[in-house]
Amino acid sequence: GASAVTAPSTHFARRLEQHDVFPQVDVIWNGIDDDLRAQTLAARPATREPGRPRFVWLGRMSPEKRLLPFLEAFVASGVDADLEIIGGGAQRAAAEKVVRGVDGVRFAGRLTYAQTLERIAAADALVQTSIGFETQGMTPFEAATLGTPSVICDPDIGAELGGGLWAVPDADPGASSRDIEVQRVTALAETLRRAASDIAAGTAPVPVPEVAEAFRQSSRTAAMIAVYERVLARP
């Protein structure tokens, strides 16, 4: 009975349509507050701080976010890099065990939203590890609007971003579930090595400017108002 339906990403909107939830679903991204974005960018150093490549992972420490496979991949990659992990959850102890003794890994715990954005802006790359779970996947968009590229495991999210990322090849869909996870960890480890190399060489990809602009909350508000105006204009 709705006059219009919106979804926060193209892939989720198309799936709603394919399952006959609604014939046409408008894509309206979730966004970032304009002023907070401006404050975060203003506080960021004009040039990259010297040091090893800096990765950041953030989210709920639960199985669907795939933190443990990511840490296994980070260890297997052998990259000479720093990693900050932001967030909390039931898998915290297991995560700490995976990287115990690994140099450069830091668990920051839960931070405020403003603090989290500061960490993303200061990082060389954000790592997004969930696959087939997110309706949008906010963190890579937040990173893109702050100028930070991402390592992306979910091809749907990678397609939505349109660039400014290192895409992790997916596993063979015909493999067993165990083999699929092994392939995904191996592919992520290789992608982390490639990302660290690009960062060290100064050749990291740059987020698409249009994404940064379109992720401002003011533009998302304008897009949503346009949906209401379209509905109200109908006879």
C-alpha cells in the first residue's frame, strides 16, 4: 500500500524488485552529516603522516562481519603494516587470540562516531569484510567521503562505490563451504599485500569524487524530499 519505497543501496533495491516487494524502489543512500564531515576533513593533516601503511577495520565483532577470517588473512599476508580494530562484541577475545604477538595490531574498543570518523580519515585504507550481508555497508561510504580507499570483500558494495578500492576476488561458488572460506581468506591476504604495496608506493586508488558528494546528508535529504514531491504531485 505504500506510495513509494526506498532502499539504501542499488543492489538491495534491485533485490526488493526481483522479489516483487515493490515494482520500483528508489535508491537513497544513508549519508554523513555535512558539518561533521567538514570538521573531520579540516582536522586531517594536509599530507600523509610518515610510517607504515595503516589499515582500519570497524564494526560489530560478530560472525557475519567476518572479523576472525580477516585477522587470519592479515596474519597470513605478512604485511608490514599497522592495523586498528574499532568496535566490540562477542568475538573480541577470539579476535585478540588470532593476532596475539603480531606487531602493529591495536584494539581501540568502542569509540564515538566523531572519533571513529577521525580514525577512518587518518587511515590509508579501510577494510570491509562482510559478504552478502549488508543492505548498504556504511563504512566504505564513510571512508570514501573522507578520501580513504577501501579493501572490499563484498562485490555488491564494490560496484556501488564505483572505484577507489581494492576488490577482493570471490571464491569459486561451486566449492564446498570450507573451501570457499579458505579461498576467501587467501584472496583477502593477497589483496592486503597489494594494498600495502600500493600505499607504500604512493599509488593507492582514490575514491570517486561523486560518491563523496552524494554521501553528504544534505544531498540525501534533498533526494528524499524529491521522492515525497513526486508522490504528492500525482493525481
